[in-house]
Amino acid sequence: MRYGKVREGVFIRRLNRFVAEAEIDGRVEKVHVKNTGRLQDWLVPGNTVVLEDAGSAGRKTRYSLIAARRGQGWVNIDSQAPNAVVREALLAGRIGEPGSVRSLRGEAVFGGSRFDFHYVDDDGREGFIEVKGVTLERDGTALFPDAPTLRGARHLEELAKAAESGYAAFAIFLVQMEGCRRFKPHGELDPRFAEALRRAARAGVRVLAYESVVSPDEIVIGGPIEVTGLL
């Protein structure tokens, strides 16, 4: 996934879940934050950030904050990016499971939930995919969520029902940075989500995690990483 016109700035402060202030070319600008998570490791005063210039037509903010400096690299914080990246990877056959897909449809309804994707593979088998973007890392371990998410737990409960009904079902965690060795649910922060993920895995949901290759103007899927914490 490649962005259009981007530029670097300096993060100043977060005003609320959706708006922050950043310094761009010596000017303080209000910018849209494309992620409602806490992002406390990355949205730190003085940190270098990447902003997408969307122009001014019909928007209160000209810029959207899409990435932040992480050591010598970057972490993408755009909550809309994971679905786009996974879609590209699925259509290109870059995700080992479910493999090559014949058709892919977004916003798929099952029961009382709406999953990110419904697919049909080359053998005609149908399945559902739920994608989560991961922006929290501790000592080489990627953790999700970074804030309690009742909605996320409910998605997993419905995904388990889909698996029990005979559909293929996948929970794909896209780590929006490079260098993480493993992924696990953040049970200390959100025990309900962690337990929902474990139950989903026991019900037949395949839990996958991939890192990303991130640059200021692009994020693409990287290689798979180990999933832990499901026992």
C-alpha cells in the first residue's frame, strides 16, 4: 500500500482521539490521527512523524498522521492500512493460508457480525477473515490490543461460530512495523480479548501474524512471525 504526497513533521501533543498537533515546516498544524488506540510509545512530544497531505477540500485538517519514528525505522499507525495490505497480499497469493483466493469481498456479514473479508479459494471453499493491526511492541513481542476492545472480542466470538459452522476462518494480525519476533494477545491489558482469541483457536480459527515492511510512504506485508499465548 502506497500513500500519495507525504512529509515529515514533529509531534507536539494529542488533543483527543482523532486530532493532534504537529510542527510542519515551522508551523503548528492540527492533524487527523488515523488510529483511536493509545499509541503512547510513538505519539511522544518531539518524535518525528509522517503525515499524508490530503489537501484542504472538504476537510477540517489538511494532514493525516500515518507513521512515527521507531528507532532507525518506522511504525505505521494508520488503522485503515492493515485491511488494504492484507487484501493486496491475499490477491497476490503472499499469505500461505488461505492460499490462492478466487474471489474476495469486503465487509462480509455473518450472524450478528461484519467481518473484514469473505473469500472463496481455488477449491471452492468459503471462509471469513478478520484483520487486526498491531502497533504495540515489548521486547520483540507484538501485542494486541493496546486498549481494551469489547468489539474485538465479539468479532472473535462470531468468527469462532463461523468455524464451528464449517467455514474456514482466519484471524490475521498485521504488525505494522519490522523486527518483532513473535505475537501474542495482550492478556494483561484485555483478558477478555485474550480468552476470546484462545477460544476461537480451539474452535478452529487459524490465528496468523505477519510483520510489515514500512517506509514513510509505503507499507507492505512482510514475513510470518510466531503466534504465542494461545494455550
